[in-house]
Amino acid sequence: MKYFDLISELKKNKLIIFSLRDIENLFPRGKLKTLKNDLSRWVKTGQFLKLKRNLYEFVEPGLESNIPDVYVANKIYTPSYVSLEMALSIYGLIPDVAAQVTSLTTQPTREFKNKHGSFFYRSCQKRAFTGYRLMQYEGFKIFIADREKALVDFIYFAVRRADSLDFDEERFSKHILKKLNWAKVLKYAKLFNNKTAAVLRVLKEWTGC
């Protein structure tokens, strides 16, 4: 496999972040060992960035990467979608910018770190792995929880850590909370458990809905 042949195929298929499996599909006649060796050599010379085992990023010579971390999060661990603090921050439900990208997955809980930042994935049951959509974000398409599901995901894990929550301390935006579809919120909550639903009913009252 030649470097410029690979670059041509990656650009043609819009694969800024790609896996070893992607390369195998692009070059079906190539030997796996040779493909791995080529990629390893090009990572060492800075032509590609290794994000994790068998996952790479094409580095455009002389240009800074403009890939949003939430897009990277979707690619690092699949299936997953951005949720929890990161999604709440994007939607303005909390005022703070999340320190790391938080996502939900049906896979085991994991954490990854690379040049794009820290990525934390919380595991949930398959029945609760829903309520997300494809959204355009800084020129990239990302899988992210809708506002209602991001809130429910956050509350579910928060009440697992503590018996009660101080909504003022969490600094939720009442203005945004009042715009939520609370029937949808409670429907999502029931996918987890009754405790999550009960806390969200209290939050609904606190919001003044």
C-alpha cells in the first residue's frame, strides 16, 4: 500500500478518522500484516495520529486538526452517543463547559485519552440506549442524546452516586428545562428505573412546569 494511494482513498471516502477495518475494505488485496506495518511507520513519521488501537486520524500536512472532540468520541468507542454533562452543556442545560466528553454505550464502561482530550463512556442496558439523534456540529455529523434523554441519563447516574440531588447546586437552567417535553422525559426515565422517574418528577416540580 502506497501512502498517496491511501490518502487519495481516504479523501474520496471522507474518512478523516478511520479504522484498520476501513483500510482492509479500501485495499482488499492487501495483507493485514503489511497494512499494519505501513500504518505504524506513518504514525511514527507524523503522517497519521493513532487515537487508540486500530483507530487513526489523517493529519493534513501544515494544518491544525479541526475535528470536534464530540465527533472523535463517536468514533473511539461504538456503539455510543454523546450525553450526560457534555450534551447538557451543548444544550445550555448547565452553564459549565464539560471537562471531558461523556457518552453512553452498551459496551463496558471505559475511558480513553488522546490529543483531543479525555473521553468517558458509561454503560447502560440496551433498552435505555435510545433517545439520540444525528446532529450537525461544527461541520461534522455526531450522534448525541436529545435534550430530554441527556437530562435523564445524567439524573440516572447522579442518583446512583447519591440518595438525593440539590438542583440548585447542579445549576440547571430553569429557562431551558421549561422548554423540555416532560412526557418524553418521564418515558425515558422509565427505561432505567422508578427511582430515576421519581427524581425527575421532583425536578419537574422544582422547575415550575
